[in-house]
Amino acid sequence: MQVLYFLCILLTVPFITAFIPFDPSLACDDEEFMCQTGGCIPHNYVCNGINDCPNSEDENLKMCESHTCFHKEFRCNTGRCIPNIWLCDETRHCPNGEDESINMCQSRLCSIKEFRCITGRCIPDYWLCDNTKNCPYGEDENVELCGNRLLF
Ligand SMILES: [Ca+2]
Ligand SMILES: [Ca+2]
């Protein structure tokens, strides 16, 4: 009888756990980092020199050494990943500021579908003449550039 009872439990446990509702608040998005305590922080807060997880595991030196970035991201020396759009925008996003390195920004090339700001920032073409200055010096909203565009 006892064996049967044990068998019964053994068979129902996986059945019950399969039907426990999944709590989405416990999971993190693809672009988020999960802290050991269960909280989620934005992916680009990892290895940024600031402890964002309660146990500061987002700044673990060993983890940061091997931390890889997504495509279209720049990897700072510390392992922090920042979007490429943050490069050469005259704001330091890497803890050591290498996203604003003069050497890199001066020689930086943009793709065909991008506009190159004088600082070396690459912005999407559709940000041109949209009434928002996206280049640090606003040349994407330059009257000469946009005045001509209005004729078409
Ligand atoms: Ca920057
Ligand atoms: Ca713009």
C-alpha cells in the first residue's frame, strides 16, 4: 500500500509543477540582466561601474571580463555594452570615456543609410530634418540641408 502511495506522489508531482502558473514578473526581458535576488536591470547597466543589483553581481570583475555585447553595440573596456548610437555624441557613456575617443570618432565611417555628424556620430537618415537636433551641433537640422529637401 505504501509503495502505491509513493508511486502516486511520484507521478503527480511533475503533473502539478507543470500546471503552476508561470509568473512573468520573475523573468527578465532579453535585453535585461537578472540579479541573483531576482530583480531585472537594463542590459547596459551591467559593468558600468555602478552597483545596480543588490549584491552588486552586475559589476563582478570576472563576469565583466567576458561579458559580450549584442550586434549594434559597442563594448567599453570595462565590459559595459552601449548602443552604437551613443558613440561620438559628446557624452561619455563608457566609464573611461572611450566611446568619445577622438581617434575613433575622427576616423569613424557611417553606413549608407546613416548621416555622419561632424563629431563622428552616425544617425539614421530619417532623423534628418525631423525638427529634432540629433547631432551634437545640430547639423542634421541645418537650413541649407533641410531647405533643399523641402522642394522634393
Ligand atoms: Ca557617448
Ligand atoms: Ca533630426
